[in-house]
Amino acid sequence: MIHQKYVDDYIEAWRKGLIIFNQERIDLVNQLETEVLNRNDIYFDEKQIEQCINYIEKWYFKLELFQKFIIAFLFLKFKERDKLFYKDIVIVIARGNGKNGLISGLADYFISPGHGIEGYNVDVVANSEDQAQTSVKEVYNMKEKNKNFMKNFFSWTKTIIRGRATLSEFMFRTSNADTKDGGRPGCLIFDEWHIYEDTKLINTLSSGLGKVMHRRRIYISTNGHVRGGFFDKFIEQCLEVLSGGSKRKNRFVFICKMDSKEEVDNPKLWEKANPMFSKPRSPYAEELFDTIMDEYLDLEDDPSGHPEFMAKRMNLPQEDNTVKIASWKDIEATNRPIPYDRLRNKKCIGAIDFSFIKDFTACGVLFREGDDYIWDSHQFARRDFIKEANLKPPIFEWEEQGLITLLDEPVINIKHMVNYFCRMRDLYGLDTIIGDTFRLDIVKQALEDAGFTVLYIRNPHAIYAKLAPRIEMLFAQQRIIYGDNPLMRWNTNNIVVKVKNDGNKDFVKKDEVRRKTDGFSAFVYAMWQADELLEEEVDFYLDSIKF
């Protein structure tokens, strides 16, 4: 059995109960002890390990034990050949663990005289230019702060850092595989690679590896919302490595995550996802812990942040990427009286949604009063459709309550929608109506002939991405008023929020046929222009004017 002090210290701290491991780190220890550390043909290059750690701690920050543990395996080598044991280093860890700082320190060391490999270029690759530049900027700033010493060994700009002695370069690349060849990197660092949908970029850039010794690929990321793509397949391979017996012996896998969603409610276990939280905590870790605790407590009032919190802070994305728009308790809270007397002649926005003129149509007007948004609505449907569809809700009772008009017509006549908005205009300050472009053309001319301004939403799903977090928060804060309208409550409860691959949100139906959402869709359309057209009114007092 071979030993290295940082490796031994980290494993011993876990065995003594001083730190808590998630299952993947437990599996890593088992796999190391049964397949790696028991070999007699490999060794830890202690000189390189110490030089690297000392370099990062001198010029960047004090390393945590888990970071030293990882660095040790970067310099695990074969005895008979000057060859690295691990070619791929995979680190999947929750946001806030200083991954960019670690990338910066490692990249800078790799091009330094201490590493000593000529032409050992390092490329950091990320999905966006801002993300890709992060570590290069950090190294640049360090050089600037210490330029009198650093200028003897390095030259630098804001886009590239050069090691004078080794003629090595550290630069950033963005994820556009079509315009990048492999180059001559010694090390590729893929930052936040969870968003990649395939291996095209990695394969293109990796084609240049092997032209200098000690080639490395470092994959470092939090988890994300893209499911079924490259990330999931790659992690499956990594879990096979941890389970033992995999042919991929040259892949080091360090995964930190919560073991179950139930553990998220126990902050003492958060170090499973974020090893920075292992005690004793640094001042940075204490500040980070407080930040994450604030985010966790905020979820009670803003559930829209739950998928992001689970994926990024707990490294445990939801398998089901849909969540309710609001709890039933918060939907029921919309049942507050509509203050019709105060709304008389008040500015409002009209909105309309319908799937088919043989199905449902929803119309409504939206008001803003203080922090509250008031939605007064009415719906239309064909009586024959209601009978044929065999919908479960008590539609006929809602008809008696005046919430919906059932029509004995082959199609829903446009005149019903126009007449509704004309009645609203007689009561309130209504002049603008919003709807989905795809279907609004059916009623556009009739509404404009009646004197209304008609606004189009060209891509409803684009505004859903913008509005979803806000609308979720308004429900959680109980700032939405429907009046006593069980039809609208049913519409709302039929909506779920789906997290798309890019992290944006979309409103989708629980069921395409039996769970109608027209009223809610119209409400969202109105919310699209709420801040533009519904400025909060301020009372005017004559005696406040000084003559």
C-alpha cells in the first residue's frame, strides 16, 4: 500500500467522523484502496505535490484538505516511465467550493518553472466568454499585484498568461467546436461542462493532446438541468469507475453531492455537497454557509428558486424537472374579494387566450393595486364540448356562479369576446388587449374595429421564461387576487413549471386534454405588460401644492 500524507489525512478524518462523506466519496476511498493504492508500480511525486500546494497557497489562497487530496492525485505517476497515472480528473462539486480559484492556481503552476515542462499549454474552456475568462482574469490580477517579482518569470495580458522559462501559455476558449482545432495543449480544463449536449467540443480540443508529456483533462463543474446528454452519460461511466472493475483506470472521480433530497433539510449534512463546510471552517466557508442558509430560507417565500438551489447548491438536481406553479394553499389564497368599487375607471390590461374556437376561451382584465395583482376574468366554452370531454370539475356549477358561459354553438363566436371587453371598457380604464399571435389573428380585426389596441406575443414560451420566477414568487407571497373563482384556481393548479435544458422555465399543462389552463395563460399574457402599462397610482391631494 502506497501512502501520501494529504491522502491519508483526508481518509483518516472521514474514518474518525471528523468529516462527512457522501456515498460517491465513500466509493472513491474503497476503489482507491482496492485498485490503486495497493499497486507497487506507481508513486506520488511528493516534490511536485508540495511545490504546487505551496505555490497556490503563497500566491492565491490557503487550500482545504480536500483540495490537497485532489492535487496529490494530479501527480500520481508510474515508477518506470515518466507518465501520469490519471489522465482525466473529474470534479463534480456544489457551487461555492472555490473551483475557479483552484483552476487558476493549478493553471498558473502548470506554466511555471516549478512544473518545468516546456510548452505545457493550458486551455480553460467554458460555455460563455465571461465564464471562460474568470480564471485567466484571476491569474492576471495576481500577476499585476506582484508584478515586480512575477515579471521575471511570466508575461501577461488580460487574455493570455505566458511562462517565460517553459514557453507555456494559459488562455481561455469558449465552447464553439466548429472554429477550434486541437492546438497543442498539455492540459485542458473544462469548466461547467454539465451544459454540453454532446462530445463534439471535447473531442475536437482533445485531438491536440499528447504532443507534450503529462497530458491532462480536468473536468470541473456543478450539476445542471440538462438531462440525457453528455453529462449524464459521462457520470454513468464515472460511477462505474467508483464501483470498481472499470477499464477506465486513468480517471480520477471526485463527486460531492447530497445522497437524498430529504438530507437537504439538515444543514449539518450540507458538507456532503460542499466539503468547504467540513469543520473547522475557514472564514470564507462560514460566510458561504450563511449565504446558502439565507438562500435555503428564502425558498419558503420564493419556491421558484428550488430547482436551481438543488442543482447548484446541493448538487442534486431534481429527476422530475417540473414543479407546481404554487402550493394549493397559495392558490387558495387568491380567493380574496375583488374591490370593484375601488377599481371603477382604474387603468387595466385585457388579455385573451383560447386553444380552439370549439374548446375554451378565456378573457380577463388585470389591475395593480399596491403590491397586489387583481385578475377579474370570464371564460367561454361550447356546451357540447363540455359534455363530450367528460371533464371532472363541476363546470355546470361554475356556469350557475357566472364564471363561465356555456354556448350552444358549433364554434365560439368572436362577438362574445368583443362584447366582454366592451363591457369591461365601460367599467374600467381598458384600452389594450394582449394575446398569443398564433391565434389572436382570429379576433384581432374585430377587437381593433371595436377601438382596442391589440398587442401580440410572438413567442409565449419566451415570456414564460422571463415571468415564471416572478409569478411563482407572487403566489408564494400571496399577492395575486382572483376573487372567489374556483375555475381560475383549477386552471392554475393544472399548470406546472418545467425547467428546460438551458435552466430557463416554461409553463406547461399537467394534461393536454382534460386539464384546462386558458384562464391562467391569459393572466400570464396580461402580466407580460403589467409593469409597462399598470404604473402604480399615487393619490393626488390639492392641499399638498404650495401656491
